Amino acid sequence: MARQYLLVMALLVAALFSLNVAVEASGVVTFEVEIVSGYRLDSPNFLTFAPVGPGQVVQQDLEIIVYSNTEWNLEMRVESYGDNQFLSDAIQFRDSGMWRALPHEKSTICAEQPATGQDGTVVNIPFRFQGGYEHDPGTYSILVEFTVVPTL
């Protein structure tokens, strides 16, 4: 009988301990995310020069805002002169202190710039138009493309 008493007591103690012991389980999850390079630029749709006569020069700055999370370059090229090829020497941009003709092929005009952060980086590009006696009166349009690319 004493053996049964001890056995019952042992089972009761074991039952009490099992009620106070919490069982836990855990797991570890690895989160993986790929951050890719991202580029954006904001620019006006038009750059309008003041009216110009033969022998006159007008200048206008173009403001572009670049957004990038890596180092970047800004490239420019003339996409189309349309029927206005005669204007190819009349419009120039200022690059490193020199006035240069607009490039027909992509040309880097702002190189090896650092990441911009969320506020972006403002790039001001001066352009000028030189009116000539060979230019017929009228309003003309030229399409110029700007592209932000990663620095290689």
C-alpha cells in the first residue's frame, strides 16, 4: 500500500509540474529583398527662347531634376530636327565653359554624379540660339532627349 501511495504522489507531483511548464516552439524566417538601381528625371516639356532676329543671340537655361539611388551620368542627344536641319549649328549648350553644338549621338553632359537622395539633384544646362540671316522667319521645334544612366 505504501508503494501505491508513493506512486500516486509521484504522479500528482509530475502532473503539477507539467501544468507549470510551458511548451514553446519557435522558427526563424529569413527575409530577402533585392534593391535595384532606380533613375528618374523631371524636366519641362518645352524650352522656349525669346524671339530672335538675324545677328542676335538669346540664352535660356534648362532645369532638370535627377533622382537616382546610385552614381549616375546625364546624357543628351538631338532626337529630331524635323525639317529644321539648318538650325543644327544655331542652337548650342554650355559644357565645361565652352559653347558646343547639340550632339547627334548620345553624349554625356554630366558625369559621375553621386546618388541624389529623395530630393534629387538640380542640373541647370544653359542653351543659346544664334539667329542668322539664313534663317527664314517662323517658329521651329527641335526634339532633344535627356537620359539618366548608371555610372559604369
